[in-house]
Amino acid sequence: MSHDLIVLYEHPEWQKPLFSALDAQGVRYGAFDLKKGCFDPDAIPEAQVYFNQASPSAYKRDHTRAVPLALALMRSLEQRGARVLNGSSAFSLELSKTFQAALMKSLEIEHPRTLAFNDVEVALDMWGDRWPALVKPDQGGSGARMFLLHSPDELVRLLDDSPEIWLPDNLLLMQEYFETDPSKGIVRMEFLDGELLYAMRVISSGTFNLCPSETCNPESGASLCKLPDAQTPPRFVLYEDIPRAAVETGKRLMKAAELSVGGIEYLEAQDGRLVFYDINANSNLRRLAGLEFDPFARVATFLASQVALAAQS
């Protein structure tokens, strides 16, 4: 095997800080570009450890074919005995917010009421009068195709005027909307190997694109991503006194989701409840002001340790 580690990726910018950190660690790694890939299931694996960094939002960058290739490759690798971090099970969970809701229900974790639908009339009949509501894709990603709607008529008009919102998976959700304190935003926790790496408050300015990557939401606001724009980008603030209960819930989700590296998001409802709503297998890390370490270096160290363990087995 010519590599100790292979990183599966699709975004042209997101993984560059990780690749630099792996270079600094001296890890023999390869990069498999899911945008234009090909593999022979008889010939794999080519490394003992793989790290999946595919993203559900690939279709927003005209890379729709990256997701099925990633799943097919990871399933084949796992069948052949390779260790795949954030593998097919974790990625399948990230691809489906209904799957995430079902997982949270099974763990008795507070989460928004969610309804999946492919027919507007049936959905509105089941949803009743719970407005406003969030409409979003089952296969999400960086705030794409998300709308805050206030009536059934708004939903009907939206989908009549913009039928492309159904694509690429033709499955949408209506989700319970919670009022939050706009000065506090939502909370995103980043975990590594079962432990909290850091947490941050993400304070929105009306956008649903809360991707922490500097590429998507740089301090300048000049995003390089094809994602929903906002006049003012969200702010990312280190959250050091995060409630212990939130961290413990995040740990439970990471373990149940079989995630080695990932981000868990929750909001603070006005009645004080912590409501969890998103599980991210592709964790876009951010070098925050006040954070005394480089999170990419921590992930690279972890990956190097997994390579060492695989070599011993």
C-alpha cells in the first residue's frame, strides 16, 4: 500500500488546512477526489485507514454525483475490511434529517417535530396549523433550500414558483420552528474521538448558511461557495461555558452515529429547552479567536494515531 491514510473529499477548499496539518505530521496520505472518481471494488483497499469528508451539499457545487460515489466506495471498503472513519453508516445519517430525527427520538433527545413529504397536499393536511414552520430538504447542507414560511399558501406558492427546490432528492421536510434569542444564535459543538474539541455560538444575520468554514463564511463576507448569501455573514464566537448537559447529549449522539469527527448543533428555545436539530459528519472546523490550539492539527494527530493502531493490528 502506497498510503497509510486516504482522505475522501469533494470540496476544492475545505480540506486544504487538514492536508497541511497532515503534511506537518508526516502522514503518508492520499486524497481521493469524489467529484471525478473511479474505483474497482476488486482492487481496494489501497490504505488501511480512510477518512470520509464528503458533504451532502455537493450538489450545490454541481457535484451531485459525488454523494453516490462516496457511499458506494465506503461500503465496498468496509466490506473488504478497511477502516473507514465517518464511514457509510455515519454518512447515511448525515444525508437524511429524518434519519437524524428518528435517532434523536430513540435516544429521547429533544428535537423539532419533523414531517417528511413528497406531496404538498398530503403534507399540509398532516401538518395542521403549526405555523410558522421551516421547510428544508431531507438531504441538507449549508443552509441550502431552507425557508421560514408562515402559511400553507406560502408553501404552495414557493413550490409552484420554484419546482427546482425539490432537487436533487425530491424529499422535503416541514420542521417545527423555535424562536431564539438572536444575540445568542445557535450552538455548534465540535467533537473528536468522543470528546468535545470546542464549542461556538453561531450568530446569524438572517441566513441559514451557518457553515463554519472560512471558505463559506470568511470574516470579510466574500464567500467562495455557491450557497445562500446574506448581507452580513454570521459571527462565530468561542463558547467556553457550554452546559455540561449539552456536551453529554452531544457525546451520546456522536457515539450512536458512529462519528469519529463531527459537529452537533442545537438551539436554546425561549422556554429554556435545549433542542438538537443537526448532526454533521463532515465537520468544517474553524480557527476561532480565543481558541488556544489549531483544531486541524488535533484532527491530524488523531488520524495519525488511527494509522498507527491499524499498523499494529
